[in-house]
Amino acid sequence: MRFFCLRGMAVVAVLLLTSLTASAAPRILSVEKIWDQGEHNAFTDIVRWKGYWYCTFREADNHVGTDGNIRIIRSTDGANWESCGFLTEAGIDLRDPKLSMTPDNRLMVNMGGSVYEGDELLGRRPRVSFSSDGTTFTAPKKICAEGDWLWRVTWHDGQAWGVSYDNRIGKEDEWHLRLYVSDDGENYKIRTLLDVTGRPNETTLRFLPNGTMMALVRREAENKMAWIGTSPAPYVDWTWNETGLQTGGPNFTQAEDGTLWAGHRFYPGGAKTVLSKMTATSLEKVLEFPSGGDTSYPGFAWHEGQLWMTYYASHEGKTSIYLAKIALD
């Protein structure tokens, strides 16, 4: 009798373990289109600030080569959205807006500012805008230097950190990454050059609990595989590892359990937006979202144990903004 009881307990244990393992698999809870009012809506980010969800993206006639404007929308529940900000600059293609909160609790929008003649890029310089109430935004202000593109800013211990890439207009074989730091989000100093080859560009920085800085870098030459770098303070000595995936619009975040999750464009079989399990040396695709064509550039925010992710895609005909809710357990 004891044998059968123990065997029954073992079966129950195995079933319970199987159930827990199945429930722990990352899964998409929902995906909703939240904006399509522009002709081309793309390059997203999302934060939760002062009781609202804020999402930002670029509105323009197409992907590149025309004047782009930055739209900011907000929602109390993530379902019903309203426009609360619109940034524009005559003759400038404002692109790739990113959201963050300053130490004095203002909403900050940093973005690229490019000048085109047709499809030819003539120059660029990053911009920044601030808001104290979520409805009034300062005019885009130039930051860094001509030729820079400070692609995303991450605040840590009262300082704004970001990586700028510069392809030295007219010399496309010389792309460089510069690690910048600022005390106010407007005035930046170079901390170091990052030794990444293969035309590196879009870079997201995050800080691990022990203070280590981690970077996820898109590359456009050589084998085009993304690189992941880590560095202890003061962030001048870096260790780099090549991943097995090519990315576009890379972003990543850390869950409470310490696991890392990256969102990015996935190329094999046609462009898709995906979520990958990330380590200091690798990316492994785990989820694919309804997407296709012109797509990617996800924004991340955590809420009540769920990961909220904005992205854009053109699989339904018009390039639109989507919000996905993800359970990672």
C-alpha cells in the first residue's frame, strides 16, 4: 500500500511540476492597435508616469526622407488613448522618440533630428523635450554635436546615460559609438568610445542591480549579428559578446527575478517583431507578435507583474502602433 501511495504522490508531483513548467512559459495575453491616425506611425516607446500611460512615436508620410513629427499619446487604462503632445520642427525629420523620467520627475523625450534632401541624408543632431504636466512640452532643443544620434537615454543614480552613433556623413565605412553621460539630460560629456565593429548604431543601455552597465547594439555590416556588452563602473572597460541574431530597434528590460528580455526586429523568414530571452552572451527568440513588413522598435514598461510592450507594424496594411501585454511568470 505504501508503494502505491508513494507512486501516486510521485505522479501528482510530476503533474504539478509539468503544470508549473507550462504556466511559466512566456505568453502573449493580448495585442491591440492603439493608433493609426498618421500616414506612417512608427518607432515607439512607453512609460507609466503620474497615473498615466504615455506612448510616443513618429508620424510622417513614410519611413524616411520626409519631415517627421513626434506624437505623444496617453491613457489611464491602456485601452483608451488621447493625443497630449505633438513635437515638430520645420525642415527637420524628428525620429525615434524615447521616453524617460528625470530625477526631478519631469517627462523627457529624446529624439533624432535629421535633414534630408529627397532620400539623401545631409546632416543630423539629437533633440530633447521636457514636460512637467504631460500636456505641455518644450520645443525640441539640440543636444550633443552635429552628426550624433543619441538613440536612447537611461537614467541611473541621477545621471542620464546614452550611446550615440555617428557614421560621419560621407564616410559610411567609419561608424563609431560614443558613451555619453549627462547630469541634466541636456548637456552631455563623452565617457568613452565603444570598441564595436560592423557599423554599430542603435544601442540600448540598462543597469543591473549590482551597477553593471549592459548594452545591446545593432550592427549593419560584417555578419550583422547584434553585440551585447557589459562594463562595471566607471564604464570604460567593456566585455563584448556576439549574439546569434540580427536585430533592429533593439530594447531590453530586466524582470524582478533577474531574467533579461529583449524586443527587436527578427529577420529570418521576413521581418517580425519578437521577444527574446537575453543573457550577457546571447539572444533566443521566444515569442513572435502579430507583425510584418515595416516593424519593430518596441518600448517596455512593467505593470502588476506583466510586461507591456508597444511596437509598430504594417502587416495590416497601414503602419500602425500596437500594445501587447505579456505574462512572463
